[in-house]
Amino acid sequence: MMRLRPLVLCVLLALAVAYYVYTPLPENIQEPWKLMVVSAGLRTSLHLASLIHWLGCDHYIRSIRQLSDSFPGLTNVGDSNESGGGVVPGVKVSDTTFAGVPVRVYEPPAGGEGHLRRGLMYFRGGDWFLGGVERPSNDALNHMISDELNTVVVSVEYRLPPDVHFPVPFVDCLTAAKHFLSPEVLAKYSIDPERVAVAGASLGGNLAAAVAQEISTDDSISVKFSIQALIYPMLQALDFNTPSYWQNQDVPLLYRPFVVSFWLQYLGADTSLQPQLLVNNHSSPHNSAITRELRARYDWTVLLPFKHKKNHKPVMTKKGSPGLLKEVPALLDVRASPLLAGTEVLAKCPRTYVITCENDVLRDDGLMYARRLQDTGVTVTNVHYEEGFHGCFSFTVWPLEFDVGRRAVRGYINWLQNNL
Ligand SMILES: *[C@@H]1O[C@H](CO)[C@@H](O)[C@H](O)[C@H]1NC(C)=O
Ligand SMILES: *[C@@H]1O[C@H](CO)[C@@H](O)[C@H](O)[C@H]1NC(C)=O
């Protein structure tokens, strides 16, 4: 009897762990157990962050960032160890500022004298929730692109919520971009002005799209980005009930309620508005602030192919809360929601690469933007990963690597090779 008790405890503990880790996943997810473990780790961070926030010790998002930094086995690669994972010896890395904005510059080993190189400005993504995974994988990616494609990569350390709110992150990125595109800076780094790209993932994809729009339409800037690459970008905050928001609301790693809260945080609004945004009360059809023309710019019933619409119905409350858009006017700001830009702006955007993932709440944001850019005559390559999930692009460094993440990164590098 005495010897049985530890065994029973072990079995119960194992069952409890399995119950906690197990998450039903869509069939097309490869390596499902790995994703479940990552997701359990993330959920634990979210719960702990809530607890820390509730105890009044620190802000929710800041706690998530700190907790995610402590993902096991990941902090030993990247900045802390210059000879760690993915680091290419010949690439010169330096931390500096572009017009006051902190950036990290990766310069390729070859080239230099007389040889012009490519340039790439990169806006990192959800640092606030996957920092410990993202930072080392970004660092490895930037090294790889710099080395393989003979490119000067500039990674922008823009400020994030909760320390700042929109428009500060956008302004940081735009400021750094204008500085980068100035003829003197391009000359200093021996960059060909005809071959400069802007790219970003998730929130970084949002910023890349918004900055590209701003640069493309600003006549005072002579050098423009020649391409933009958007990796599962978040692009609008007026409809949180697109088919992908519904289909993937419980799919890791980006849960629907969390995205809505993040948007409110990003825009500096009260997160208690989350339940209203979840049911689209801010964008009801009777809201006169949203003209028919504006609505058409994010109308998925028109912009998505049947394959993705399936039999989903738009969610629109009759009356809603029209006051919400007055309370949070940034919900209508194109610099926060690049999908809302007019065709005259989209038509000036550079050649575009968009990565979308089937198992991602943001899938339809990316699909709609690709479609609208295409409709205005921009050349768009939209690569859709059926097995992809939000964040997969960052899972390329051992031990947290996914096959679909590696393929997405490889496809992106190949596209840059051929188009930049
Ligand atoms: C960095 O990592 C390498 C290999 O992973 C290891 O041999 C080296 O001791 C590490 N250096 C520091 C300073 O941690
Ligand atoms: C959404 O607006 C309707 C009024 O049209 C209101 O009855 C409902 O309570 C609101 N929903 C939420 C979650 O606030």
C-alpha cells in the first residue's frame, strides 16, 4: 500500500500534465505535440502574467515579455552569445541609432568597395509575447539574409506597448525608414538605392505595410522601397469576425480574445472594451463614421475566395455602440490599419510578398490586403501555408523548430533573392 502511493501520484500527475498540455488542433497541423507543448508554455506565461498584473506587481504585457524571455533553452542563443545559434562569423553586427531610433545593423562580409549591396529594413513582430523565441530566431535570420543575399539588414528596435502606444511605434519605424532611405546613409553602407526592401512579421508586418504606404505616397522622399514583404501581418481592427478569426479562435499561438486586447493596448484604449469589439459593436452597419466605401476595403464577403469564406456569415450587431469609434478614433486610422487605405495609396505600393497561414486568426487580413493590392495593379506573391500557424516563422532555432517554419523562411529568402 505504501509503495503504491507514489505510483498513483505519478500517474495522476502525468494525467494532469497531459490534460493541461493537450489542445485539440486542426488536422493540417504537422508536429501537433510540439505545438501543444509550446502553447502550454505560452498559456502558462499568460496565466502567470495575469497573476502578476492582478497582484499589481507589473503590467500584463511587460510580464509576458519577461516570462517569454525565460523560455527554456533559448536564451543561450542570440545576443547574449555572439558565437551562438545561426550566427555567421563574417557578418558585422553593430548597434546604433537612426535619427534617434535604436537599430541593429547586419553588414555582409563580402562586397564593400565599389560593390553595391541590397538593403532590408526589418520590423520584428510580437516581441511582447514570444520574445524569447523570436529574438534569437530573428537574429539568426538577419545573419543568414545578410550573408546569403549580400544585404545590409537593419532591424528596428521600435518601442512597444505598454511603454508607448500608437502612433509611437509607427513613428519610430517611419523615422528609421526615412533615415535609412536617405542618399547619404545608403551611400555610407554601399547600398543600391534600387534594391531596398521593407519587411516585418505580425505587428511588424502591420508596421511594414503602413510605413511602405507612407513612403510610397510622400513626394519629398526620392528613394522608395522597391519591395515589401509582409509575414502574417495584422492589418485591420474593424472586423474581429472574419472567417479566419472564427475558424482559428482557439488555435495556438494567437488566440482571438488576446488579439483584440492587444489591439486595444496598442491603440492606448481601455481593454475593458474587449467584449464589445469581439462582437463588432464598434463597426455596426448603422455607424455613420464608416462609409460604404470604407467598409468595402475590408469586406471579406467580397474580397475572399469561396475556399476561405465557406459558409461563414458576417457578424454585425444592428445598433452596436457608435460611440466607440469616437472614444477610440485610432480604430479608423490607416497608419494603424493599412488595409483601410484607399486604392490611390495602394496603387503606389511596391511589389509585395505576403505570407498567410491557414491556421491563423490573421489569415484573412493578409489575404484581403494581397487581393486589394493586386486589384490596383501591384505585383503580389501570396504564399499560403496550409499547415502554417501564427508564429511559425519564428520557430526555426533548435529545440523549438517546425518544418513549416523552416519552409516559410526558406521561401521568403528565395523570393528576396529573386526579387530584390
Ligand atoms: C557561446 O556558445 C558556444 C557554443 O554554443 C560556447 O562554446 C561558448 O562557451 C559560449 N560563450 C559564452 C560566452 O557563453
Ligand atoms: C453590443 O451592442 C448592443 C446594442 O446594439 C448591446 O445590446 C450589447 O450589449 C452590446 N454588446 C456588448 C458585448 O457590449
